[in-house]
Amino acid sequence: MIANGLRLAGKILDGLITAGGVLAAILVAALAFCVGLEVVMRYFFEAPTRWVIEFSEYALLWLAFLAGAWILRAEGHVRVEMLTEVLPARWQRRIHFVTSWLGAGVCAVFCWVSTGYVLRIRESGEMLFKAVPVEKWAVMAVMPPGLALLAFQFARRAFRRPPAAGFTSA
């Protein structure tokens, strides 16, 4: 019974992580299109857009939090292996376990703090007044769910074998 529940929770988590990765990929494509549009508008029509730079800033924030757990699941993040690759396998597993739980804890705390922050700025109605006014909470809203997914993925990672040293791809 518990094993079935854990498997279902794992599938749901994997689905959410994959959805975040897909949304991040779509956002990268939209970002590339918008930057290309800005180049064409600015240099060929001498009519630059007013919103592309802002969209790019917001998109970079969203990309980081949408794709973070997906990259961690694929072990595609940056790792410093200088120390761990010379240690015995037993110590590599221990370090992997501890650092995974540390990552889960840090992400959980940041998730909690960012949730409070997003709720406060939503209640205050704070706006970002640039070329296109937008409510600040709408830009920051990706932080809590992205950090929650990262925390859960770090916790899952703690119970998996450490990745082999060397290059891996996401």
C-alpha cells in the first residue's frame, strides 16, 4: 500500500518536473523568437520594441525555476568532482546523501520564504513599472513551486546512486 502510494507520488512528481522542463523549452523558443524580432525591428525597421528586454528578464527568472528540477533529475547541473572522484565509493555515496539532503533543506526553506514574499507582494498590489506595467507577484510566482520541485527532487536524489564522474548530459 505504501509502496504504491510512493510510486504514484513519484510519477506525479516526474510529470510535474517534465512539465516544467517542457515549459522552459517553450520559453526558450519564445525568448529566441522575441530577441530575433527585436533585432529585426531595431535594425531593419528602426522601430525597436519596448517590451522585449523586460520579457527577457522575466523569462530568465522563469527558466531557472521551471527547469531547475528537470536539470537536477538528469544530473545535468554543475558538479565539483575534484574531491569526490578520489574518494572511495562508500564516501562518495555518503557525500552524495548529505549534499542531497542539504540541497533539499535549503530549497525547502527558500520555498517557504518565497511563498510568504509572493503572497505579501500580491496583497500589496506592488507593480513593476517599466515599458509594460505588470504585477510583481506574477513575475515572482514561479519561485515557490520551482523550489518545491527542487526540494522534492533533491530528497529523491539522496536515495539514488551518485552519478559517475565526468561529463553527463541533460
